[in-house]
Amino acid sequence: MTPHLVVIAAFDGVELLDVAGPIQVFTTASRLVHADAPGYRTLVAGPEKGVVRCAGGTCVVAESSWDEVAQQIDTLIVPGGLSLDGTAPKVLVDDALIDWLAVQAHRTPRIASVCAGAHTLAAAGLLDGRRATTHWSTTSQLVAEHPDVLVEPDSIFVRDEHVWTSAGVSAGIDLALALVAADHDAELARRVARWLVMYLRRPGGQSQFSELLVRSTATDAQIARLQAWMPDNLTENLSNSALARRVGLSVRHFSRVFREQVGAAPAHYVESIRVDAAARRLVHTGDGLRSIAQSVGFGSIETLHRVFKQHFGVAPAVYRERFSG
């Protein structure tokens, strides 16, 4: 059987994981796929055949130039490149790659981007009128420079017909797993994720950040230890008074210090990490709503429903149906 050809269009300054992450997923899928199903062949193509220098100085080798890719491409992946200009990220866009994409797009069944690669797709006109996402730091730039693109700033990856886009860097692994699931089935994608020792396989519409990444880690040692303790103890009493007792502060002083250190009131922070944990269990387990509500400290299905509607605008069952793999 002819393997599915995945071409990664690399260029100088490309993010290494944008290239290597998807390649590892497709390579592993080829090892694990059933013998009667086609696997994948990956090919890195560059401006010219030979060495391509990635961000940070590491190099990859392009087997072919873009123009000399002889085989029919089944999936074309455009990775991203970012540099920091002061404190603002600068998107790297290769004009020659844009020109090649504009031609190649008409003969390629599936096109995808990783990270800021969405800017290259947009510059080639491939995202006009389509839903898309990119690295969180460049979403406003994508909106400003390409107003015809329907940007979804907080998605892990987005599929719009045959065009896929993903968020930054590690999200390219999630994107590649979704492509494997689309080509084969969700079970193969799960097996690949387990083989890669991934903590979880994230659905496309999931937020790019969990509450634990959005909020600051406290510089105060007591508050930082409390933050580290809470996710593993969601069924404990996490009221303001109980948390204040754990760190030996008055409730008023604790609430003020916690907000200053973390950027959220204690009660809001607790609710957010509980709903974050509940969302993961909805997507990745078959547990009932009552069991999930109790396991994360909400206590009742009614509370779980109320909090989910506030945070996500949908009921827990709808969230599970929308995002479970």
C-alpha cells in the first residue's frame, strides 16, 4: 500500500517542535497502524535541498526543495517561525513559500499549519472566509492583517473543510493526532498518544491554557505551596476561611495577599481549577456527571451545571459531546 505522504515546508527560523512534533506522531502511527492499512511517509522540504536552520540554531535537513517535490502530496503542513522584537513577537513569513503555496494549494487534498504558520496560509489567501487559529501571542496580528479570516483565538486546533490550523508549538502534536484520527480512527490516535507518553490528548476546541497556566504562580512561598496543593485536593474544604487557616493568616489578610499574588480572588481561583478538572474528566473518561461533580468538589450535578454554563456557556453533557474524542 502506498503510504500517505506528509510534506512539512520548512524555512530558516522555523520552530523545531513545529516540524519534529508532527513527524513523531506520523512516524509512531505508522508503527502502530494495522498491517492492512496504509501508514505515513514524512518529507521535509525547504527553499533548497539541504540544511534548514531552525530557531535556536538547530538544523534539519530538507530532502527536497519545495519546487522539486515530485510525488503527489496528501497532507501539506506549514510550521511557524517566531522571533522576539523587544517584547513583541515577530512572525516569520517566507515570500517564496507563500508563492509556492498559492500554486500547491489547488493540487493538495489537505493543508495544515502549526503555530504562526497560519500567517503564511493567510498571506497565500488560503484562510479567506475560513475559521482558523494560531499562537496566542499573534492572534491580534492575524486579525489585523487578515480581516477576512475568522480567527478563533483560544482553540487548540481548528478544522475548516480541508484546511486545518493549530495553536502554538506543542499544539502541532494535537493537530497531528487529530489528522491520524481523521485518516484512521480515534483509537489509533489514542494509542499513538499513549506511546508518546502524553498526559492527555487535547480536543480542538479546548482552551489553549488551563487555569493553572493562566494564573500567576505566587512568589510568596506559603501561597505557592497552597496553589500546588489545591489541584490534588479538590474535595477538601477550600473555602476562604479554610485556606486562610492552612497558611496561618486571617481571612481578610489571606484574601488580599492571594489576589495580589495570583491575580484572582481565592473563591474564583478554586472554582476555576475545579471546572478545569471537571472538563478534563468529561472529555477523557466515561464517568457520570454526579461522580465528576463529587470528585472535583462541586458536590452536586446542579452546581456542576451552573458553573459550566457560567464558564463555557454550555451544559456539561453538551461540552462532553462537543469535545470528547
